Amino acid sequence: MINFNYSIPTKIFFGKGQISVLGSQIKKYGSKILLVYGHNSVKKNGLYDKIVSILKYNDIYYCELPNIDPNPRITSVKKGVDLCKKNSIELILAIGGGSVIDCAKAIGAAYYYDGDAWDIVIHPEKITNVLPIASILTIAATGSEMDQYAVISNTETCEKLDTYHPDMYPKFSILDPTYTFTVSANQTAAGTADIMSHILEIYFHNTKGAYLQDRMAEALLKTCIKYGKIAIVEPESYEARANLMWASSLAINDLLNYGIDSVWSVHPIEHELSAFYDISHGVGLAILTPYWMEYVLNDNTVDKFKDYGINVWGLSADEDKFKIAHESIKKTRDYFLSLGLPSSLKEIGISDDKFSQIVNKIANNKTVGNFVPLNARDIMTILKNSL
């Protein structure tokens, strides 16, 4: 039986020129904001100047937290909390991709917590309130612009963990596909892999009767497969960038997940891998996913892989179901390769010297995922197969 409550509270302004609503939307929450952004891209493409002009026109006070790294650090979160308290901030505006938005969410949650900010990452139940968050998206990947999750890294403890709270949904997000025209081919490829991984984590489940959710997931996967390559070859294709951007949001805003008992498998492995090696999240997912697929393919899961091969990759239904399943996995790996992504950990300079530490962080006497629950030995095997 599929039961769920439905609420996606983020207001979305999608399309070219939607930044025109920025001033009026901010003023619904106050007139003092913190701008959170990455390194130089938002200044190079002129977006920063446009935003500042709008803020000044609307008499909105702002201070800044720049230089947010990929795999955002807890140290940046703490700096942001200090700025918010010193400047009586009323809303945090994230300008960028998932790392920047995640950092903003964690700042908003830690603002109301009296202890160490890392506590609310380890223990999301300690989050009691969140300073309002808004975002202007500049890369299609994580879907953080329309979900309640944030992933934060602690370089001192080599941990990369997710935290969440319903109030961490952005109040509004501006999604203008033209802001992704300057995203590099490598980032576009990694972002596409990230979106697809989010969908696959939900798609491979054991819930019976979730026909509609599965068909929506397949449609989103086919959208990524079609437009990921186009966006790399034609970076200013509005159609390609728009479809990827919307797929990014829909992949992880819980719409696909409603009614499904889904505990993710590949993401927890990649999170610890990138905590130790600081690799691109999408690249790590592109490498690990096909190896995870191969490992969990068995008599109990083959029918799901058969559906995946037929409905997503267009394979013939007349073939043996294991043949279809193996071919679907090969298609997945080949697609990531066609985007220019690596297919092994060795290609990105990773050896097995830290695998024991990584596995201990991930498993630690518990299993990961529930499509096929993985214990420490399973995870070690997947990592070694990925070399």
C-alpha cells in the first residue's frame, strides 16, 4: 500500500529573466540578507553585479560569504553563522550550485543552535528552526534548490554527512537556464551524472505498486540521457539547459520518493570517498554506480534491471532478462564515458590505501541501502571492483 503526505513548499521562478522578482521576494522575509556564493564564476558572468544592483535599488542591506568550496566545509558554515548574528540577517541568499545552497541551509539551521554547528549535521533532530533560505541556481546537479537536505564536510574528521529539516526547503528559488550556459563540459557531465544517480537511488527500490513513480523516474532518466550530451556539445542550448535544470529539481524534491521505501546505497559510499579524497561528487557517482549495479544484480533484483533496460535504454524485451540487465548496466557505464567521465577510481588517483577507513566510516556495524542491504564486506568489494 502506498501512503504519503505531499508538500513541496519551495516557490519556483523558472525561465529567462526571472531574476526580476528577486527584490519583491526577498522583502517578504526582511531587508537584511547574507549573500553566499562560490569563487569567481558569478562575478565573471555578470550575475553578481546584477544581483547587487537589484539589492541596492530595493534598499536591501547585504553582507557576503564568498569562496564556498565544492564539498562545503563546516568551517564555512560557522563563518556564515557569525556573519548572520553580527548583521541581524533575516534571509540567506545562495547564488550557485548545490555546494553553495547546502552551505546556506546549514548556516540557516545552525543560526538557532547554541552549540557547535557540526552537531546539527550529525544530529538533524537538534534542528529546531531555520533562518529563511533562497537560491539562484547556476548549475543543474544536486537539486538542493528544491529540497530539504544539505551535505556538509568536516575535513578534521574526514566525514561528509547529510542533514535535513522541513524548514531547510528554500522559500523560493530562481531557475534561469541561461545562468548555466557558462558551466564547463566537465561540470555539466558531472552534474548530469549526479541527477541520474539521484533518480536511480529511488528507482531501484522494493516497494510494490509504485507504477507511476517508476514511470516518472524513467522519463527523467531519459531526459538526462538526451540532454546531457547536447548541453556539452551546445552549451548555450536553452532547451538542453532548461530540461537538465528542471530534471535536477524533480529528481530529489521527494516527488519521486513519495510512497516508496527507499534507503540510498551509492551516495553514502561516495560521500565518504569524497570526504577522504575531496573528489567531485558527480564524478564519484558516475564511477561507483555501474559497479554497484553489477554487485546487486541477482535473481531477486533482475526484473527491476530488466525494466530499466527496456524502458530507459530501449532494449528489446524479447531477450533473456539477465542479458537485458547486464546490457542496461553496460549502457549506463558507456553513457557516462561518452560524457567524458572516468570509469575507475584509479583514473582519478585513488588507490585502496584508505578503503578500510572509508568502509569503517560508512558501515560501522550497520548496513547501507535497502534495495540490497550492503554490509562492510559488500562495500569493500564494490570499492575494490571500482579501482
